[in-house]
Amino acid sequence: MPRLMLLDTASLYFRAFYGVPDTVRAADGTPVNAARGLLDMIAKLVTTYEPTHLVACWDDDWRPQWRVDLIPSYKAHRVVEVVAAGPDVEEVPDPLEAQVPVIREELSALGIPIVGAAEHEADDVIGSLATQSAMPVDIVTGDRDLFQLVDDAREVRVISTVKGMSKLEVMTEGVILERYGIRADQYADFATLRGDASDGLPGVAGVGEKTAATLLAAHGDLAAIRSAAAEGAGMTKGQAAKVLAAAPYLDVAPRVVAVVRDLALGDVDGELRPLDEARRTAALELAERWNLGTSMARAIDALDR
């Protein structure tokens, strides 16, 4: 059966960087722990879940200005330097930054397309490809915000790396309901209410996961919660006061939290094919040059199968 796998690439190579010792280096001293770790991840994911199509989704803009215009604190704590005439610079360890070109090169060598979109994050690329796909979709990420894309009817699920590659979790509507007490299609509203310090989203002060889930269970969605708070019905006075006090945030946050689903990305050919001899030789030469060891060979073998 056809199945599309979408990689939240930066999420994976950050995890690889911190999970593989930085003593793994190329002959010229360049660290390659993230590059090698990502290849091992791809080998495991392809072998375990058997996608027929694979796309590496990319952050062409990790902090889009249109999201910052709505919530200035959005990812602000990750900015290491603000360049007056250019985009914000994300705080990335130098040894990881040096590996990004190698990572792009190894993905290209394997025939895995890298897809990004101007002024959008990888999440938006994933949301658009998943929504527009005619085949079942597996989204591989450590970002819980992408749970909003889970859709059992369309066979869209998230393979969560939050607990590590040795404890991958397949997130379906049933799993999300059991864990959070909400439907998958309520997750964006849930995240808006709860907030997320890692993304610089303040949330509604005094509203955590349990209260957010309770309000959504009672009212259905954020718009209905706000209406009920204004009418003073269906929640405690304290809850209503918190929701009303957060009105400026709630006016803009849903657009920031919601993953874009309608990007025009053109035809993306992510079909997995065994490498022909020329490409196999080139991939192995790349592995030799960057000391990727047997990680490249394992990735090639997984694609062959």
C-alpha cells in the first residue's frame, strides 16, 4: 500500500546531534554526529514503517515574520542575534551548523527530496503535504503541535520522537484522546490555551492542560469557550475571568498555532527507489569523504528493501 512519510528534518537532526557523541568527526575535523545519526534514523524509520514515499521537510524560515508580527515573543528566546537588514539568526550550536550542508548533501545522494517554502516553517510544509496527499501519511517529529494534523479517517498519523528513537509512539486520534482528553481536531485550540514556553507562546495565564481539556470538552472549540466566558455561562467565574483577560492574545494566537495546510508546493516526487549503481557509488563516496561509516550503507539498504 502506498504511504507517504514526512520528516520534520530539523527536529530529527537536532535530536541526532544531541544523541550521538560529537567525537564522531570527518577527516578534516568537521563533526558529523548529526549527519550520521540522521542516516540511522532514516534507516530505522523506513525499515519499521515501510513508506513508499519519503520527503524531508525543511525550515526555509524558522521564525516567519508574519507569525512574529502577531506574537512578538514567538520563538524570541531562540534568537541569538538580530540583524537589522536580515532575518533573525537562530541559536544553533556551531558544530551542528557546520553539518547542515552535509545533511542536505546526504539526503540528495539518497534521492530524498528536500522541500521548504518561503516565509514558512517545516510544520507548514508538512501540514500542506499531509492535507493534500491522496495516500496515507506518517509524520515524523518531536513537535507536539503537529498532533493537530492527526486524522484517522484519512490515515494521517504522527510518529512521535518525543521519548526518543528507541521509544517511538504512533499518535492516532484514540491515543490523543486517551492522553489529553481532547480530539485531534481540538489540539490547536488546546495548544493555544495551554501555551508553549518552547515556542514563546504565553497561553492563557492560569490555564494548564487539564483546564484547557475541560473547557474544550464542555464547549467544543476556542470560539465557543470565548463566547461562554463573555456570557458568564458554562464555566467558573475564575475561568471566565482568565479567558476574558487573555483576549488580545486569543485574538491572534490561533493563526500562529495553526499549521498552514494550503501551500502550493507543486509536484513532489518522493517515491522511494533503489539507487542505481552510479548513485550508489556517489553516495558511498560521500560517506567515505565525511566519515559517515556504515550509517549510509544502512540507509541505502533500507531504501533498497
